[in-house]
Amino acid sequence: MDRRSLIISVGLHVSVATLAWIGLPSIKRDLPDEQPIVVMEMVQSVPTTNLTQGDKPNTAKKEQKAAKSKKPPPPSPPAPPRAKPPAPKPVAKPAPKAPDPKAEILPQKITPKPKPKPAIAQPPAPPKSKPKTTATLKAPKRLPQSPPKRINKLARQKALEKQREDALSGVMQNLAKAKAVSEDAEKKRREKERKEAAETLTSNLTTAAGNAIRAPEKPVVGPLGLSDIDRIRQHVSSCWSPPIGTAGANTLIVDIIVTLDRDGKVLTAEVDNKMRLATDRTFRVAADEAIRTMFKCSPLPVPLDKYEQWKSFIFGFDPKFLTR
Amino acid sequence: MMMFLRLVTVVAACFGLFGNIANAQLRIDITEGQVAPTPIAIANFTGPDGVVSEVGKQIAQIISEDLESSGLFAPVDSAAFIEPPKAPSIRPNFTNWSPLGVKGLLVGSAYIDSAGMLQVEFVLWDVVIQRNITGGGGNADQNAVRRISHQIADFVYEEFTGDRGYFDTRVVYVAESGSQSRRLKRLAIMDQDGHNHQFLTSGADLVLTPRFSPTANEIAYLNYFNDEPNVYLFEIATGRTERLGSFPGMTFAPRFAPSGDKLIMSLAQNGMTDIYEMDMRTQAINRLTQSASIDTSPSYSPDGSKIVFNSDRGGSQQLYVMDADGANVRRISFNQGRYATPVWSPRGDIIAFTKMANGQFYIGVMNVDGSGERLLASGFLVEGPTWAPNGRVLMYFKQQPFETDGSGGDTHVYRIDITGFNEKRIITPSDASDPAWSPILR
């Protein structure tokens, strides 16, 4: 058991170390393509937490902008998880030209893309080194180019021996050179592989993160704010007649799944707990009233620009307050 | 390298998971609502030719009055209708009913056929969801217009509240007349809305505390025959009376067991008043309480397993609960004041009572363990609560004196919703006290 744990532990440590060794240096190097994309997500997610928008829906947009520029993080709860990754923010520093990180930030952050591009031009340079490696391979050809001339036997022999020695040492030298060159080439090849792997990792992470954070790619809109939800809740409450005086009213909690069209009009309203619907008459009546409430309240006062957030709701009608 | 790619995949999967959580369906809990009567349209019933019939108007009127009297419905004046009433077989044009703000629409047909029978058909529509909720039909004697109307009102009530209706029920009570010194008290019966009133006894003997049997065919009551108070049984269909049991002492406060085969009552003997049960078939009695105090006003729980009663065994008049065989007696009322005439709700969840405190009388309800006491009505004298068969309406009587010393004044029967709202007087030909609500008529 202990040995297995040790093996797993060692394995994990090794993999983490390997990952760090392979990935971190690459990240430090210029990988401008991916970084700005991440930054873009972060920047967009921060200002769209619409707590402030909900608090002051129509009154003072200017004030909101000012508040945002001063304190981008204060936004509501949804922000924290996305606000952490701002590690990339420093990378976004190249855009410091934009002093007010408001709405303008978005376009400005996107524009820096081209700036790092020149950096991209540099990496292609290494490929040039490849021809060098092929050039060093020409060295062995020199061997046949030094044939000795015959003067006398001894001299020839000596000369031959010398030549052999020279040739041998030359071959050895050449071999050593070739070895060094090939090692160098291997190093570069490995480095290239690492670089490619790092690029793949970064791009995969970026894609995954991007998919997770933003559902639709084009209009990036924040979640419904508390004020939006309160407004909807109050509207629906004003249409609901709870089952007053009914036996066991506190247990008649009805969940209605509602789908809406883009204008907030109720398209469908269905009871979630269909089993109880069939067996409990009082529950059925409470469920009918809940469904009536949804259609009576249609359309709902939803923010039209956040359709993706509210196209489907669950409304829980809970009459416990009648028994308090 | 493979390991490395796997790691990447795992990380990506994690991001994907978070993404799904972020996109989870939004839930909003609605924990407040509007407590208001349900708006409903009751169209005049049409005849076979599709034109409103006289009896159809009468039926629509009775149904409207029933629903409105409950305090839970607000029938819309027919003068506001955009569309004339149509036969129940025709689907209404909902765009003509939605503007009225109604949730339901009742349409029907009613006419007297060639055999002199009343033929009735009805359909209840949900105007908001635009679908048929329920419907039905039948025939009846021409004189049963009110009763068949009450039955239709019960259908509507049930569909919108979830509880059974109580409109097709009757009430027996003590009709009072004459001066206080020579008060005439007779048994009388009427529909729950005060119609179809009828005296059952002549007034020759003083009568008190009438109670319906579970079949609503008999009434048990206290009758002072020759100045001797005893429990009697009155058969409504025949008018026949019968004394229940013959033993020394005084019997009073009778009430039927839910099964109808037993009756519990108080019997005062040798200065002690205890609770007894009587077998209705053999008239054999069985003593359930044994104390030197006064134990009276017993009432069964709906399942017949428990009995609630009031007793002064603890020094003051309080409520107690015991098993149906008299075991496990325990006090349930502990608040200030005296408690009397407890009645177990047909739902079984609460007990109604009369309370006397601070020089006032109250009608209230409490949970069966004595908790959650709520006072619904008060007055100089309010007493004798009785439950509607669905357990959500109480009837009782109230005396309002003319003089400041409490003398004189009228005594009338009232009803109130268990929420404490919608107190309404039931109109009777004379003063009325001691009401008892019947079960649903069959």
C-alpha cells in the first residue's frame, strides 16, 4: 500500500516537474497569440457582472462607468472565480496606453495582438539553423580528398603512417564534430518538440477556458443580476394566488419549468414533479394555479439582451409563508 | 508525451465541467403571493336551443352566491361579459373572456324535459391556460334546482381550491323565540346558505346541542321531556324521535362516532359527570372517564382513535385528549382562560374550541397537541363551533346584547374561514344558536 502510494506520489511529482519544465519556460517565451485571448476573456468577464447595472438600471450610466474604472473587481459574486486568472493581466500591461479600463479596454486589448506579432516572426528564425546541420554532414567527404603521393618506401610508409594517423585523427575529429553537430541538432529538435507541445497545451487550455467561460462567442453578456431576479420574482409574486387555507399547504411546493421567447413571453410552463401530479389532487390544483400564474404574468420583465441567461427558468412556488 | 496530453485533456475537461455548472438552469423561488378571491365567470345556463333559460339563470345565480359566500371566489357581474353565454358543447372564444381577468369560466345548459325532469350539463374552462378543467351533467326533480346548483358549485370549488366543496350540505340548529323568561327553543334545519328552512320540533320541550349522524339522516340532541334532560334521536325523513338509553341521571352533549355505530355523551350521576360511549345497536353504555370533576363535550377525531373533551379536573376548565377507550388522558390547553366545546376538525389536524378570557368569549383553533392556538372570532358571547365537512370553515353562534349588562339582544349563527377572514351571518327566520353542520349529502 505504502509502496504504491510512494510510486503514485513520485509519479505525480515527476509529471508536475516535467510539466513545469516543459511548459513554464515556453510560457515565459513569446507566445503572444494565446495570451491576449485569455486576457480578452478576463477583461470582458469583469465589467459584465451586472450587480451595478442592476442597482442602477437606467439612472446613472456614467456613474457606473466611473465606478467600474475605479474598482473593476467589486462586481458581484460571479466575478471572483474569473477574476483570479487575471494573472495574465500583467501581460495586458502592454495596453497601458488605455488609462481608463472601461468599455474602451476591449477594443484596445484586442489591438495589441498585432504588436506581439513581430515577436512571432522571430521564432521562425530557428528553422534556418536546420540547413546548418545538413552542412556539417559534408565533412566526411573530405576524407577521400587527401590521397598521399609515393616518394620512397620508408618515407612513403612513414608518410603513409603519418597520413593514416592524420587521417585517423581527422576522421576522429570529423566524427567528433559530426557527433557534436548531431547532438546539437537533436537538442534543437527536442526543443522544437517542447515548444510545439507547449503551444498545443496553451492553445488547448485557452480553448477549453474560452469554451467554459463564454457560451456564445459573439455577444459576451454577464449573468442576470440580483435586481433582475428580484424584478422577475416580484412580478410573478403579484400574479400568484397561494393555496390559502388548504390542508398541508406548506408541503405544496410546486416547481414549474418555464421556457420563454426572446420577448420574455412564456412559451411553455410544465410541472417538474409529474409523479405527484398524478396522485395528489391538492398538489394538482396548486400546480394548475402555478401554471396559470406563469401565463397570467407573461411576458416576464427580463433584460432582453441576456436571452441566453433566461430563456429557461425553474420557478419554485413555495406557500410555506401561509403557515408562519 | 502521452501523459502530458492526458493531463491537458483532464484540465480541459475540468473547464468544461465548470462551464456546464455556469450554464445550469436558473431557479427563482416565489415565496409570497396575493391573497385574493379567484375571479371567475359564471355564465347563465342555456336551454336546448342555445338561448338562456329561466332555470339556467337561477342555477347560475345560486352557484355565484355559493362561491362568493366562501370568500375564495369573486364572480364577475354577467353585465360585463363580452360574449353571450353559449352551450357547453361549444368551445368559448377565450379572447373574449381574458380581458375580464377571470381564471375560470363556467358554462352549462339546463332545461325541463318532456317528462318534467331537470336536465343539467356544465363545463368548467380554465381561461388562462385555455383548457377544459372539468364537466358533468345529470338530471333531478324540478324542486332540486338549488341542490343541483350547490353540487355544481362544489365541483368548481374543488377544482380551484383542492378541497371538497361544502355547499351541498345542511345545518341543524336551535331556533329561539319569545322572551328570555319564556324562551321557546325548537330544532330547525336549513341548507348551509339559510335556504329551505324547516322546523323539526314543535317547541313543546326545550332542546339543545343537536348533532348530525355521519349519514346526515339522524340527529342526536338533548331534550328536556317533562323537565328531565336526556339524549334523543331524531330521524329526519320520518320525524320520529327516540330516547337513547334509559338510566338514572342526566345525559347531554351527545356526538356520533365517525363510524356511526357509537355515540359519546356526558352522564351526570351521583354528583359526578363523566363521559360514556353508547353502542347504537344495543344501547349498552361504557364509561370512559372516572373523576370527581365535570368531564363533558366529547368529540372524536376523524379516524375515531382519539377523543377530545373539556374537564375542570385540573382546577379550571381545560381541554384534554384521550384514546377512544379512555386511556392516556393528557391536557392540551395551557394558555390563560377557560376552554370549552372542543370539536375535532374533519381534516384531523386542528381542534376548534370556545374560550373564555378577560371577560370575552372567543372561537379559536389549536393543533391537536395544544400548540399554535389562534383566535378567529370574539364577542360578548360566541360559542358552539361546528366544522364544515371539508374542515376549512367554522360555524358558531353569537349573542350581541342590547344592554350594557348583557341582557337582551339577538343571537345569530355565523360562519368564518379558518384563516379568520370572511365572517358572514347566516340569515334565519328567528334567533338561532347551537348550529351543527352536516356531512356532504349523498
